Amino acid sequence: MNTGWTFSDWLQYAFSFALVIGLLLAVLWGLRKMQSGASFLRKNSQRLQTIESLSVGPRQKILLIQVDGQDVLVGVTAHQMTALSPWPVQAPAPAAPLETPTS
């Protein structure tokens, strides 16, 4: 009785291992997409988006969110959310002043 592995046994083992790892990576990618709020079928037409997040403690965060095109700074704790301030809208850089001719 031959108990050694043949080439086809190794090939089947390698293919099965690659398939399992590939499925694991696909599931992890899908979970990450679902966690970030992205949808697979619909367009990204959300009115609320998280721009940046900063952890300042074990259960405290400061978030910069965008609501209908306006940025808002929000403090988040385990029990509440507080709008800290509306973030100023960045105005375009002012153009160079026009020179008026002097008479």
C-alpha cells in the first residue's frame, strides 16, 4: 500500500488552500466595504460622510463629518454626540488686487 503523496495530491492540496485563502480575502474585503457604508449596487449619494476621525481616548473621538456639503466638527463619547462647531467653508483664494491707474 502506497501512503506517499503524489503530484496530483500536492496540486489538489495547493489549489484547495489557494481557494480558501481567496474566499477569506473576498469576505474580508466585502465586510470592510459594508463597514465603511459603501454599497455594492447603489451609487454613492449619501448626504452624510465621515471625512476624518481622531481617537482622543479609549471611548472618545473627534469626527469631521460632511452634511449636505457643509463640514461639521463632532465630539463623540460612549453616551453622547456633540456638535463642537461648524467647520468654515474654504473660500477660494482671493485674486490679486486690481491696480487702479492713478491720475
